[in-house]
Amino acid sequence: MYSIEKNFMPNANFYKVMEQERRDSYKYGGRTVFSKAKQPKNEGQLNLFD
């Protein structure tokens, strides 16, 4: 072990990172095991004319 790694503590929240990766993967041509990643549905205001 190198001295630089001796006291290293990761500070990333794994679940937040994965959530962001899933949310943004369609922007970069991401894929799932079934198909291309799709843009997530808008969770904000509903569309009046769906």
C-alpha cells in the first residue's frame, strides 16, 4: 500500500452516483441488457394534454 492510500476514505455516495448514471446514460448512448437506455419520464409537472 502506498502512503498516499493509507488514510484514504472515499466520500462518494455510491447510490447517488448510480442513480445519476442511470438517469443520464441515455444522453451518452447508454444501454441496458435489453435495449438502448431511454430518457426517464418527467417526474415534475404533469402534461395537461397527454
